[in-house]
Amino acid sequence: MKKKVISTLMATAMTLSLLAGCGSSSAPATTTTDSSATEPATTTDAAPASTDTAADTAASTDTAAAGDAVTINLYRCSFNVANPDSAQVKKVQDAINEYIKDKINVQINLTDIGSGEYTEKANLALANNEINLLWTASWEGTIGTNDLYPQKAVYDLTDLVEGSTLYGSMAEGQWEAAKYDGKIYFVPVYKDNVEGYDFMFRKDVVDAHGWDITSVKKLADLEPMLADAKADGLKYPFLTQKTAMFYRWYIDSFDFFTADAGANFVAVDRKTDEVVDTILTPEYLEFAKLMADWAEKGYISEDDATKTTNDQTTQTQDWAVTWWTDIPVNDEANARYGQDVVMQPATSRWAHSTSALGSCYCVTANSTPEQAQACVDFLGLLYTDSTLADIYTFGIEGEDFTYDENHQVVQNSDKYNHSMWESANATIVTPLSNEPANKAELYDAFNSGANTSSAAGFRFDKTPVEAQYTACANVAGEYGFALENGGVASADVESTIEAYQAALDGAGYQEVLAEFQKQYDDWKASK
């Protein structure tokens, strides 16, 4: 298994490439679609809700009064449907264009890509200057916020956004939290803009065994339940969702301010407020040993370590326990996974430098000023008009979703199906039928109730050590992913960690660590 894991991960790491430059001033060709430097906001200010009428009026002030509509190419990731139906996506695109044609001088070409292919395909489209408006996130690989900004691949929206309908769609603190070098390059989706994690259990399994999930306070407490799940014959007693999870499960101990699961080899120790090499910490050894032990006991499947599982595995009945990013309305998971699940908190919630960018949009640097303005106008309407937000999120009413007697959403499509968190603001998207009607207020309360990291506001500029950082990330993909997904035998964990650290050092890790320390110390001194 170890050879299989390492071979797979090395191949994956080798496919990662630096983002091709998108600085061309030429406009992208119009194509026909086939288809989180200031403290993150913990404000209690509500993101203002708008009626459709108010949104229409306000949006018109942001858009040219006359002239042909500006067409923009919009790429987004599909998490709920592995292979989006191109015909249905085209139908949604056409419905959106019909709805907005009298409101803003914008039309969209919509491309929906399954999450398993999104990074690769979107990166290629970026290199070919085929995108104007791109969905991304701080945690995304290759096309994440911390990749796009250093590559100068994103458009400076500061002057376009300030004072616009879009700017007024959420509290000012959200914009401040999203800034890089004091400027607006990314438009956050107003959602759960703090970070914390839960243990997620299939409810039918919990009920069958009578588990008391409130007794689970740490990972090791899961073991008796995982033993039951294995005895039931479940393929994935503990589903890691093919994710290197150290940076999530140990968020109470460290601020992994890179927001990069593939680069969790450096963090700020919350107790000392100092930059540390996490690979050499007792916590990392503890975690890697536990994952190895669980894999050997049959609680973690080789499928996770070899990335055979996918984003739809959680929609099956093959697992018992996995992880969930804590949100104000955790019942959303029931609809997302097509079954009842229950949660138990695993960590506290934290506001930090990238928590507001866990889901966001950017305008690509290759866009013309007219296209950039059109992107801002479209987002302004999307973030303030519930009808548009519902079409964009849920699809065609009567085909992809319906409204119940309380005018809440029932999703019923396997062709087009998105969630609020990767679509538009929580205050505008209509709640699902199994969600509270006061969802917007719950999100405001949730965001205001988090801890604030001592490193909140710090953003690492990897430019001085970019080559070394990239090399270290590739090493992490080879060693770290396997260690954190049970892909290393228990007896080999310590020696593998030693080899991991040696490989990091050989890739220039000590230079990266020193640069982190210097920048963080300088940032603290400037506060």
C-alpha cells in the first residue's frame, strides 16, 4: 500500500504547476459554455438584505445606461454534482441572461466544472485568457487566492467596488478582511467567514448503535465507534475525504496562516505566538501515528490515501464518521449528502487572515476595464437579488428545485445543484426547506462569536522564497499527505517524518521558515 500511495502522490505533485501568467491586456475570446491585510471580520453587523426591487434600482446606477451588453466568461466549481450536465447548465445560463437583461448591461457564459477537475481545467483556461470571473477560495490548490495574487493574475477591483451595490451588500469588515496589501482583489461570499470543524456522523449509524456523540472531544475518542462501523462492514469507518487533515484538526493549537492544506509545514503556535516547524511538533507525530494505527485496524481505507474517494463519497452509505466545516446551519449537510447526519464540535471557531476568503470570486487580470465593470455589476446583482441568487445556486424552478409552502427551497436535481456557500450571500439565497427561516441572522451571530487569531491580518509573501516554497509543497504532497491519511505503516511513522523533514530541508525549507519568521516578526513589530 505504501508504494501505491507514494507513487500516486508523487504523480499528483508533479502535475501541479505554477499558474501561467494572465497579464495579457487582450480580452478573452467569447466562448460557448459546455456546460477567506487586515483583521478578519468578527463584526456583528448584519450583511444588509435587499429586495429585488431595491437591488434592481441600485444595480442600474453601477452600469452603463445604454449600449450592447458586455459578455463575461464565468467559471465555477460544482461540489454537489460530479459531472455537471452541459445542457442544464446552458439552460441555467440562458435563464440568468433573460432575467438580468433589463437590469444590467451584462450577459454571462457559464462554465460549471466538477470539483475533481476544477483546478486543472480552470488553471488551463486562465492560462489561455478564457475567464473573466472565477470562483476560488483561500484553500484551493494552484488557483487559490494565495496563488493568484502573487502571480498578478487578478484584477485590482478597489476603485470599481468601493461605493458600488456590491460593496454595500455586506459589512465593511468583510471587505477589510479580504484585502491584500490594502486593496480589493477578491470578493468574499458572505457565509461562515470564520473557521472551525466538526465530527460528522451518519445519523442512522449513530441510532443503530446508540452512540453518545457528545462524549467525543478529540479524535482518539472516536475509536470505539470506528470499531463498531468496521464490524458493520462499512468500507469507510473514518472517511478523511482524501484530505491532509492536520491543519484542520489542530487549528486550536496552530494558526496555519498559509491556508494551504498542502503547505501545513509552518504555522504560528497559538501559545507562544511564534512561527514553528509543525512537522517536528509532538502534535504532528501524535496525529500521524493515530492515522497509521487506524489504517492498520481497517478504520481508514486505502482509497483515501490513494485519492480514490471523491466529493460524492459522502453521499453514499459507505461511511460512518468524517469531518465537516462548522457553519451556522449544520442541517445544510442533510441536503448536501442526501441523508441525515449529526455533528459534534471538534474545534473552536477562529477568525484569521483567510477565513473571509473560504469562498470568493475574482476578476482575472486579462479582463478589459469594461469586462471588469461588468463582473462587478453582475456580482452586485447576484449578492442583492434573491431571484437571481436562487437561479444561480439552485437552477431552474420546477426542474432543479421547487419552493415549499414556506417559500423555502427543495432541491431535486442531479444535473444542476449548488450550495449557498459557493454561490452567493447567505442573506440573499433562499434557505433550504430544512433550514431555519432566520438563516441570515444565524450567520451574523456565528461570525461574531469566534476567537480572533493573534496572526489575524498577517499574509505571507512567498515571493522571496517562491521556488523553495513550491519545492517544499511538492515534498508535502509526497510525504505529508500519506502520513496524514494512514498511508504509512505505524512502525515507519517516525522514520518517515524524519525523511519528510530531511526532504523539506533539501528543498530549501529552512530558507522558507526563516522568511516566515522574519515577515511575521516584522508584521508584529509594525502593529
